[in-house]
Amino acid sequence: MSDCRFENTRDERYFEDYEPGCVYEFGSIAVDQAEIIEFARRYDPQIFHTDPEAAKASVYGGLIASGWHTSSLMMRLFADHFLPSTASLGSPGVDELRWLKPVRPGDQLAVRITVLDAKRSRSKPDRGIISSFIEVLNGDKETVMTMKALNFLLCRAPASSGSTKSTKEHEGARSNSPSSDLP
């Protein structure tokens, strides 16, 4: 794995700009106590997310952000810095979402994103799918959340016949993975 920098702005980025093995870091975003409480009251009303005083008696010893709130903050950083603004076609989902450490008011979060794989579509040559491992880090560089994401992206130019970015495409095995039937 190597640290990489995008050569293009988000407006100029396409599938071809995402190289397997590249690692990117972006951040930060502040975790605000009022936002923790507001989010939790609306979407995850557990006492350790909604009531600072009662949360002191919880297993966490204080107020913590909902994991779904942490995921939303991650998504903001992911969308603002990693995904291309004009070539993103959405995602079929994420895998292995883990909340590893509590996120607390005042934390500053950042993301580290490793591109795991990039495959061109065999049936739709104007697009591809990237697989990424995403780590959310707090201000002490502790990993608080991880997940694997899939994202559909437009290509800068359609692949020429026989041209692909991933060697897996040449193996001839059709899989049930989302890359075999891109939108």
C-alpha cells in the first residue's frame, strides 16, 4: 500500500483515477455534542446517545455518538474528498461495517481510504466498480470505525475491446458480485 494523491480535482476524476493499492487520507470533521443528541433523538434514541447525564452511568462513562451518526460523518468526508463529483453512479452497498471505539463530543474525525480493487464492466464499457477499505480515525489516530465499500464510477473513456483494469476480468469466471451487472 502506498500513499497517493489524486492528480485531478473531484470534478475531473473518473474510474481510471482509482488505482488498487493507493491509500488516501482526508479530514477532519468535528463531532458536536448537540448534533450527537439531535441525531440520536431522531434516529437512535438510546440513553448513552441522548442524555449526557444518564450516559455517565452507562458502560461508556459518558455521551457517545451513534454508530450511524459516525457513519454519516464518514460519508460526508468520503463524498467531499474521495468520490468524483460528476462520475459517481452510487453504490450497491457496504460490507463488514464495524464500530470499534466510541466517538465522543469534541472528537475530530478523519478517513483513511485504501483502494482494494478496480474492475471495468464487461457489459457496460463506460463504467467500472471500485472496492475500498475505509477507516475512520479520531484525533489520536485511533481507528473508531471500518467498512468495505463498493462504488460505481463512470470511465473517462470506454474500454477498448479486451482492455480491462483488473486481471480478474480475464479469468473468465462470472461471479454474482455487483461488478458483473453494473447499473
